Amino acid sequence: MRILAVCGMGFGSSMVLRMTIEAVLKETGIDASVATSDISSAKSERADLIVTSAEFSELLLGMNIPIVTVKNYVDRQEMKEKLIPVLNNKGA
């Protein structure tokens, strides 16, 4: 399972998002890799799941990849509530 953390430029916010995703994965014992990307490159990246903000999720529609939209990149509880059900549906 490859998760792509997407932000505008692919630097700061996506790294924060990646760290939160990795913390939740570790806490729940789910094995997955997490990569970062900017919004422009995300469409050409190989991923099983994308995690991003509502603003960017609209730009990624039509990719046939599940998109998890979060409001607070550092809120582990929000991440867990939104990410785990999607991962469970994908058989992670």
C-alpha cells in the first residue's frame, strides 16, 4: 500500500501530513509507505490512496484513487477517523 500526502508545493505541509499519517499507521499497526508530492506532480504519481486538504482534493478528482480529505494536518484523531476506514476497505 502506497499513500501519497499531497500539498501545494510538496515541501512543508506534505511533510507534516506524512508524519501524521505515519504516526497513525504505526499506532494502528498498518503496514504502508507514505510519500509526499505537490499537487501538479500528484496526478502522475503511483499511489493506492491520496491524503490532502479539501482544496486540493477537488483538483485530483477523476484519478480513480481514493482521496482522504483532512482539515488539520497534525490532528491524529481526525486522521485516524478518516484514514483507517478507507484503508480497511482497501484491505490494508
